[in-house]
Amino acid sequence: MRVLCPQIGMDQHLGGGRYDYEMLSALARLGQKVLLLIPHIQRGCCPIPGGCEVKWIFGYWRCPPFLASAVFFLPLLKAARTFRPDLIRVHSPYYLGIASLAVGRLLDIPTVACFHHSFESFRGARWTERKLLDKFSHVITVSDFSRRQLLNLNIRLSAKTTVIYNGVSRKFLPNQVGNMSSWKREHCLPIDCPLFVTVGSLIPRKNTLWLIDLMAAWIQARNPGLLVIVGEGPESNKIAASIASHGLDQHVVHWSTVNDDTLVALLQAADVFLFPSLVEGFGLAAVEALACGTPVIVSNKGALPEVVRHGSTGYVLPVDQGVTPWIEAMKILVSNSSTQCAMAKAGLADARERFSWDRAGLEVIAVYERVIQRTRGYDVIA
């Protein structure tokens, strides 16, 4: 199968960027021919999925959605004529949906869109979700929550929407050494108090500012601990100001970017992973923590109750009832080693059983084959 993938970028090691990287790597690993179209400005800073071919195009992706489609239209049309794909995969229907649909219509190529969760942060998002997604041959989403969210916006999508859970990279493994003391010292982390970690873009829906309030209450109650915040985004300055105003400079640190090896080691070293997000279409960061054998505490929002089993692999708690439920759960996990070990073991087993990129890739390929056969009327040869 030949899959053409216009991408506005894959420079994020977290969230959507990681999803695209891992999914496209899985498709190539499973024998599909994948061509990526990426703006040339990403060259050198954009990780390329293994086995995929790349064509760099002129254009700047940090522009309004409709302008992005205009920039991509001609390069996408030219690539489609030469590459002759069986299908066009659209990772961002908001930015590239119009161009991809136009090229698909012109050349009679089916189009499949990815949908993670509904956006309200930019103009045109609701129109895309209510009107444009209906024009695609199929939509793949990442959780039952996201599918319900999508169908609430457009019930006509029911017959052509498929849920396929994300996987977790093989890099995320439990600590094989056992003693993390030297690694913690090397990274200026204490070895004699609980280590809490959160990972994600620093944007409002991730609710990272709420974690600062949580840590303030935790420390005020004379509990020891350090929170490491990993990520970058528009709320960086607010988070720094909140840390300073609460006097938490010795208890909360911010790592803006880390490589994969450091991220894995940090998750392995953590006693608890904290994730109070207000909306998650899936919650990949929480699953990555589970795969490292780290118990998690997540909010009860979005798809997080689907990926974390409350009381088994972690705790699923409200974020609109104050910090007390979270503090109680944190106390249990850092003071009761048997509970922490049981949750770590259950989370690791669940992550391995339910969340595999090869499993996700095979399911995606099966959807692509059905879409192509339905629209073209011939069998697909990988």
C-alpha cells in the first residue's frame, strides 16, 4: 500500500508529534510505502519515522489553518501525481483538510483523517469538525471518548469512524537497573524524598498550573517531595511565576525539553506520574509512564478513564473538587510500597497488553484496505 502523508511538522516529542512519529514508523515497519510532505523549515529539527520517505516542500506551517491548506495544495497535488498513492492520510484536518480533500477529489484518491479530540482554540475548528470531516472517506480516532465527542458534533460520521487506541514506544520500559540514585544525583534530583513527574505541552487544557497549587498544598502539609514538569508552551512564564509566588523553587523544577533516553529514565525514577489534564483524546504520556512501571494519578476527564484503570493501574480522580483527593492518593503511593508495587506491576502488564504500536498499525492498515476497496473496487497489495 502506498500512503501519502502531508504533515505540518513532527518536531514535538510529546503528544501529537509523538503519535504521528510512532504510527508512521509502525506503518513503514509493517511493509507500507509512506511518503511524507513536510515544510522545509522543519528540516534538521523534525525526527523522521524510520522507513518513511520524505519530500521537503517550501512553506511555513505556523500560519492560519486555511492558509496552510493553500500552501500545501500544489506540492500535494504534484506529489500525488508522481507517487500515485492508494490513500492520503491527513494527520491534521484542521490545517490540511481542504487541500487533501481537493487533491483526493481531483485524482480520485480516498482520504482518511485523524481525530484526537475537539479543538476550540482557533477559528474554523468547529466548522472543520461539523462540516469538513464528513467529506473524508473515513475518520480514525483514538478513544471512545473522542468518538462520542465527534458524533455529538456530526452524527453522520457514525458509519465511517473507527476507534484505534494508540500504542506505546518500545523505548518505554521499566527500570532494569533498580538503583536510580546515581542518575538522580547526575540530574540534581533528590534521592531521599518522593519524586513526582508530569509531562506535556504547557497549554491551558493540560492544567499544569493546578499542579502547582497541588504541590503547594502538599508541601504546606509538611510532606516531602519534588515535582519535575517536562514540556514547553505558552504557559511557561505563568508556571514560572506561580512556582515563585508559592515559594516552591526547591520543590518544583521545569525541564523544557529532554531527549527520549532522559524522559524514559525520569519516568522510571518517578514515584508517581501526575496528569490533571482537562481534555485528553487519549493520554499518551500517562500510558508511557505505565509502561515504565510508574503508578499514575490522572484526572477523570476525556479518555483518561479509558486508559487508566482506577484502583488497579492508578487513580482516576476529579480536579474540580480541590486537591484533597489527589493528596490522599499521593500519600498512599509514596508511603505504602506494596500498593505502589502492585499498581506498577498492573500498569506495566496493562500497557503491554492493550497499547502496542504494531497492533495499532495493523488495525490502521485494515481500515485503509477497506476504504480503498470500497472506493476503488480492487484489492490492495502491500
